[in-house]
Amino acid sequence: MQLARVAGTVVATKKEPTMEGLKLLVLTPVDASGTDRGAPVVAVDAVGAGVGEMVLFATGSSARQTRTTENRPCDAVIMAIVDSWEVGGTQQYKK
């Protein structure tokens, strides 16, 4: 699992039929301090996340382990909306 900030949405009117009805979001991965790192990722939203929220996402075969993405050709899935996180006793993020 990785932390990310939801940066935007993706609209694709033509896609693989098994992907119909899935919401796609653009994520900006962040490190434990909340600083942006890495390239943007497009992920299937399995939890109803919105732009600006911090989320946990998984990639690779783990992305197909949710009820929403099971047996679907996706490589990234949002599986949690983050309320807060703490590192070394210091709160780094709070919703």
C-alpha cells in the first residue's frame, strides 16, 4: 500500500466492457511527511474518494483483490480514505 493525494479525475467513454461503471482518479503519490513524490497514477476508486483527499492505494496483482476490481484489468486501486497518520510520534496528516 502507498499513500497518495487525489489530484483529479479521468473520463474514458470507450473502455474495456469489464471496466464500465468504474470511477477513475488521478493520484499523486506522497511520502510519509505528505510531500509529493513520483509520477501520477491512475487508479480505480473502490471507496468513493474525492479530489483533494489522501488515500491508500495498491498496485499490481494486489489491485485486483477488492470486490470492485476482482477479475478486472486494473493495475491500481484506491482501497481506503485516510483520516490521519503519525510518524515517530508526530502527526503528519489529519483530515
